[in-house]
Amino acid sequence: MTTILLGIESSCDETAAAVVVDGFEVRSSVVASQIDLHRKYGGVVPEIASRAHIERIDGVIREAMEQADVTRDDIDAIAVTRTPGLIGSLLIGVTAAKTLAWHWGKPIVAVNHVLAHVCSPSIEAGRGIWPAVALVVSGGHTSLYHAADFDDITLLGQTADDAAGEAFDKVATILNLPYPGGPEIDMLGKKGNVKAVAFPRTMLKRDSLDFSFSGIKTAVLYHVHGPGKTSGGLEKLTEADIADIAASFQEAVVDVLVAKTMRALDQTGCDCVALSGGVAANSRLRQAMECACSQRGATFYAARLAYCVDNAAMIAALGYHQFQRGQTATLCFDAAAR
């Protein structure tokens, strides 16, 4: 007998809904992006994000159910992102999920957004891939986990300042590239020389699994504008210069992410790596991580590109495993930014 979950995700600037069967079969995954709304501001504006979620969530849920060809009678439970994220955005999804759960008489599962990212590579694998070292790397999170099972995930290290995706966006701003910066730098990086600029690789203490990307962001700023300056140097750079800076910056970030992940393999004894989050869509990171794993004889899983961005398929997928373990919530739970 199959178990069908409706997933709802609204933690930041994507309004998403999905229908997933038995934790791995994605019947539908609908994502309404807000990039065009936030691009002119160079980042996500919380108030605009919340308003867009209100406008779109009904239609997104309806479309996900229509694509999956299911009705409310087919749904066994509703999974929704509870934390972390922008509190205004989270409240929209949580309120929608609670309303449907009450009206339809369905159980509700409260899901941690980051842990859903951890588990998202298993959707493509069609099974649990544990134990694994999981790297979640995005605009808001850069963290390493030891994942022993869907409900046994331990934090190993995290960023002390900027997340990797945040650094990509800030460097893109320095280089006058459009928001979001990650895809722009990925594209430019393919045209540039990764050895053109020797940007720092911050590794922190010898055995540390934590990250820091504020230093490299500042290094790019100084390289472009000169020490102590924040403007005046960009107009002197050619397109080739900008491509070289983008490539060198990207390579430095990728080197740190890969090195820390390999260090985590040594410390945990795992022989499997799971890569997920928005920055996991970066082509250079996927290539470098796969190569490093191959050299060590470790198995490498990366989330499908469609599941790297915030999506509800991963929420429903993890929600299924929580539901199977009896980890449902009452309608009294609250959304939490952290």
C-alpha cells in the first residue's frame, strides 16, 4: 500500500508544492520563483517575499495536485517546512498546511528545511544512501553533517560568517553582475583562468570542519578596487579580467568546500558524500567533488538540479520518513526562523 504526501515549502523566496509517493517517487514538483521580484534589490526583500507567497500558494498547491492527478482523498499526510527561514515566509506555508490538514482531516508533519536538503540526494538514488557525509551549501547555509539515517543527522561543522552562496552573491555585486550571482559566476568561471588570482583558502584550525567565506569576499573587493577602497576599479577591468576573477574566486571556494568534505570523511569513516543546496548546482563544485570522491573510492551523490533550489519534493520526501516513524505534529506548532 502506497503512502502519498503533499509537501509545502515557503522558507524564503520560492513558493513550492509537491506530491511524493513512498518517499522517493515524485509525482509532481511545482516551484514559483521570485527572482524577478527581488533582482532589482540585489537580494531577497522579506516583505515582498511574504506577499508573493500569499498570492501564489493556493495556485501552486492546486497545480501540484493536478499534475500528480490526486485529490485530497488520496493524500495521507501533509508535510511543511517549519524552520529555518524568513519568519514571514514560513508562516504562509505553515498556515496553508495547517488549514488543509484541519479541513481535510489529515496528519501534518513539520519538517526542517536544511535536513530536507541533506536527504534530497536520496530522491534520485531511490533509496537511503546512509551513512554519508552531507554537505548543504546555499545562500543561507553552508554546513557539514554526518547522516546515519533519515532521522539520525548530526551537525559536524558550519559557516562562522557568510554562507558560500552569500559570498557568491556579494562577489557578483562587486563585479556588477546580475542577481542571483551564483549562476553568473559559474558561467563566467568557465571562460576564465582559475589561477589568475591567488585568492585565500580559509581552512581555520587543522581539524576544523567549520567554514569562513568573509575573507575571500573582502579579498575580491580589494583586488578589484584596491585596499581600503570600495569603488573606482571596476571600470579598468576587461571582460577577460572579470572572468578571471570569477574563475579564481569560484575555485577558491570550491577548494575549501571539497577539502572540508574530504576531511569529514576522514573523521567519520564514511565512504559516501551527499551534496545538496542551491550552490550544489554549481558545475565546478559538482565536478570537483565527484573527482575527489573518485580518487578516494568514495561514492558520490548530488541532488538533481531541480532539487538543489528550495523545493517541496524534498520536504515531502523527508516528511514521509518522519510520518512512517510516527513523527507527526499537532496544529499548535509554530514556525521558527532558526
